[in-house]
Amino acid sequence: MKKLLAMVVALTFVGSGVAVAHQPVVLLNSDTTAAKGPLLVDGTVSFAVRASFAKAGEKKAFRAQFQEGDALEVQFLIIDKKPENALKMSQLPTLVVTGPGGFKTTMKLNERTKFLETYTQTTYLYLGRYSGMAKAGIYSFVLTARGKSSITLGVGSQEIPGEVVRGVYVAPTVSATPTPTPKPRPTVIATPTPTPTPTPVVTPTPTPTPTPVVTTIPQPTAQMVKVGTVYMATGSYSLNNATKITLKAIALKINASDAKSILVYGHTDSRGGVNNTVLSQNRAKAVANYLRPLLKGKKITVGWYASRKPVAGGNSAADLAKNRRVEIYSK
């Protein structure tokens, strides 16, 4: 077991520090504070951060860097087998996340949802999830043990290579291009210009104001069939693992049909605080981009409606959740 753990650590941090998405990042016994722990250079990239504790009171921590408006996504998981799945919620570590602008939240453990991680074919239990919009800066993730346990934190959702560093991180700088020294211009002796004959003043004809062009969002037709819907977290357009599993199932359904055209619609709830038009557009584009490699040869078109087409008219949390969606049609 110790050899296997050492190999995982080596694969994660050796060389340039580039790790493949979903590859685990193991917290060491020396990672007792966020400053001592590893830094995920891009917190939107998908990493599985693993931590094991021998007794109550032990701490392990790490950091993740985000840009303004990035999706901040964290999942608290354990492997669905003993002894991990036999532990009570009160025996598992606490997770406190802090960030710029005084941000602070403690992860709530309020579910036990099974999830198959297809990369390693391992079944996990979701115990808690958090999704929000990040401010620019570095966030700290601090775990405090309440007994012997092993847990995994899922951070980010982009399945692309990501960078993990330890110690002080120096952001890359761009060298300024030196301003070239201007060449001296030759002195030109001007020939005196004869005084021109005055010409009559002509009043220009005013240029008419152009008529604004209105972009029409494509509409579903009677021949189009709704093949599925996925739902989004508040203020987010990132695709979590559960959403990706649903989209893969929808793609299989479309590929099994004769459909040639796909229409993807983004929607938001009615809450303010964000640009719902841009958010619904980003949701539609995120789903379309994920479906494209799964639906090769199909024409995919996106549309977005902000909060103009709700499926639930109330303002309860359940109604708002139903309206934060992306709908997929095929023809």
C-alpha cells in the first residue's frame, strides 16, 4: 500500500508538475496548512484531492487559484466500501473553504448519492457538494479530522491537463517588447503653395441612421423532438460529473436515431445579480461543446432565453432549480 501511495504521489508531482484531469492529488502529512499544501494553478480543472487521517485533530490543506467569474465547484466523496462507507457523518473531517473578499464556507454533508467514476471504475458516495462563482485569487481548503478516515475532494470540472505546484507560486510574466528607437526623418523644404481660389460651401446630406439588425434565436419546429434536459447550479455553466453522464446517455439516444440536426437551448432562473442572457448563452455553449465529439456528423445549433421561458412559475428553491436548465432537441 505504501509503494502504491508513493507511486501516486510521484505521478502527480514529478517533472513539470502537469497532471492529467481526474488523476489524484494526494495530501501529505506535511500539508498541515494551505500555504504548505499543493496549489492547483487552475481551480476549474478536474482533480481528485485525496486525504487520509489517523486520528482526530489532524489537519491537511491545499490551495486553488481562480479567475474572476470562474465556477467554484467542490464535491466531498468517500469510496463506497468498508471501512469508509461505514463511518457516520460526525466521524468524517470538516472542510472549510476561504477565499478573497472575506469568503468562507463550511461544507455541509447532507447526502449519500452513489456515483461511478468511469476513469478508475470506482464507486463513490457523494456526501456534500458546493457550487458558486469565484472571485479572482487563491482559495484555501482546510480539512480537520474527527477520527480515522479517508476522503476525496473533487475540485473543478474541466477534463484537461492541469498544473500542481508546491511552495511559492510565481505567475508567469510577459516580457514587454522594447519600443524601437525612431529613425530621424529627413528635413523637407516645402514649396510655397499658391493661395487657392475659394470654393462654394456645400451643405452635406445627413447620413441616415442605420436600422439595427435583430438576431433571431432559432426556434424548435414541429419536426423536432425533445430528447433530454440537464440542470445547472446557481450562477454556473460548468458541467459536473453527473451532468456529463446524463449528456452521454442523451448522445447515445440521438446516435441511435436518424436525427441529423440538434438544437441546444440555455435557460436561467429569475434571480438577478448576474447577466442572465450571457449565463444562458454560456450554458447552451457548454452543453453543445461537450456533445460535439459525441455527435460527430450532426449539426448542432445553440439558442438562449435567459429567464424568459420558465417551466416552473414559482419562486421556491425547487421551482428555481427546474428553470436553471439546458434543453436538447433533435430532428
